[in-house]
Amino acid sequence: MEQSKKIKIAIIGGGNVAYHLARVFTSNALKPDQILVRNKLLRESFEPFCNSVIHTLQQLNSCDILFLAVNDDAVSELSKQIKLKNTLIVHTSGSLNADAAASTDNSYGVFYPLQTFSKARFPDFNEIPVFIQAGDDNSLELLKLVAGKITKNVQLSDDHIRKSLHIAAVFVSNFSHALFALAEDFLKAETVSFAHLHPLIKETASKAVETDLYQSQTGPARRNDFRTIENHLKMLAQHPEKIEIYKILTSYIHHKYHPDKNE
Ligand SMILES: NC(=O)c1ccc[n+]([C@@H]2O[C@H](COP(=O)([O-])OP(=O)(O)OC[C@H]3O[C@@H](n4cnc5c(N)ncnc54)[C@H](OP(=O)(O)O)[C@@H]3O)[C@@H](O)[C@H]2O)c1
């Protein structure tokens, strides 16, 4: 597609990714034409970011790219219900096959922004890697063009790379987040403020991107401080779920740094 022609974009979804894509497209002169939002209560929040908010597939006009920013499990079924022709239909999932939205009348692709999105947070999109794939060269060129307008970090991907990154992202983001929430929960029960941990959380994240991960691991399991571990387990006695998680991670770290003591 020529750079001068306005690319017509539509989005299906009223969730986190739909919201952030709509927002960043709008602020980069790619305002979506339509966004399909099922939930009535959410439609107003999408109005600034498209020409019209719609709520049924029948209202969908022809467009160049249709983004399916919906639950992974909905992508395949939804793509079969779309009546458009000659449209590039892309999903935004890290874990689905690239051709999950493939159909006979349209081309397909993937547009996977590797970041954790919530509506209340506004990460700098220009820093976010967007992993793109497409079923044909023209579609890939179009995705390159669009991705290049919203981020300086466009990555050509394949299923293996994207799915591997998605698993890694679950570990570094979703699981870390769950551990932060677990810690907060524990401290609440002990009537101690979680805010005391904020500098530690920030330094841990900085260390993860700035230093060698193997070298910079700390803690009782790394040091082989078994008395400390025993004391922690005693203090966690009232929290059986937390004890399980503590034991699994302690054993993982201990095995890594003291393999000879795990035989
Ligand atoms: N959140 C992230 O950090 C992130 C990052 C990168 C990629 N992704 C991927 O992006 C996609 C969307 O994730 P999300 O976090 O935005 O999910 P989400 O916040 O849960 O939103 C999903 C949206 O899809 C809508 N939806 C589901 N089935 C639909 C259908 N058949 N027709 C129309 N709308 C439908 C839901 O509508 P209702 O509310 O009416 O059910 C909801 O608005 C997923 O593939 C996810 O893996 C997510």
C-alpha cells in the first residue's frame, strides 16, 4: 500500500489491548474508523479514539486492517463470522498460531505488543516491541508500516519466537505480579505496610534488566541459610498456599546454586 493513502483501521474488542491500540493509533494519525465494543458501559471510553463505536459485526464497514483484540479463545470463532472481503485480519495474541484468524476471503496476520496492558496505565508505546507476522508479503509490509508508526521497536517474528516470549512474559510479568500481590496479602495479615517494599521492587526490576541474572540472585536459598528458611516456614504456618509457593521457589533456587546438596 502507498504510504500516502490513509490506512483504514477497525478494531474488535473493548478490553485493555483494544483500548491502548486505539489510543496510540489515534495519537499517530491512524485514528481507527470503527471499534466494536460489546459492553455498553465501556463504549463511551472508546469514543475519542475512533470515528464510530459499534456493537455488532453487521455494522462493520470495509477496512484495510481489522484487529481482533479479543480473548484468545474467541479469535478463531469470531474470524469465521466476519463478512468482510480483502481485509487483513490480525489477532494480538502471544500464544495463538499466526493463522488463527485465517479465512478464505481475507488475509491474516499477528500484531503482538509485548507489554502488560491495563486501562489505568499508559506505558510509552514507542518503547514497546511489536511482533508482527503475516500470511503474505503485502500484508507483512502493511503491518510493518502501521507498527512503525507507533513504535520504534518492530520485530519480524514467527510462531516459535512469539510463543516462547509469551511463556517468558507469563513468568516475568504475570507470576511476578502474583508474587507481589501474595506479599501484600501476607503483610496485611501481619499489619505491616507493603509500601516499605516499593524501593526493593523497583531495584529488583532494574537489576533484572541491567545485571547478569545468575550473578545477582540473593536470598536465603542462594546463601544456603537453612535456619532462616525454617524460620520463614514457621512464620508462614497459617498460610498453606504461600508455604507451597515458598517451598517450590526455594527448592528451584537452591538446586540451581547448590546442585551438589540436592542429590
Ligand atoms: N493485556 C495484555 O497485557 C496483553 C498484552 C499483549 C497481548 N494481549 C492479547 O490481546 C488480546 C486481548 O487481550 P486483553 O487483555 O485486551 O483482553 P480483555 O481486556 O479481557 O478484553 C477482551 C475483550 O474482548 C471482547 N470479546 C471477547 N469475545 C468477543 C467477541 N466474540 N466479539 C466481540 N468482542 C469480544 C471482550 O468483550 P466482553 O467484555 O463483552 O466479554 C473484551 O472487551 C488477547 O489475545 C491477549 O492475549 C494481551
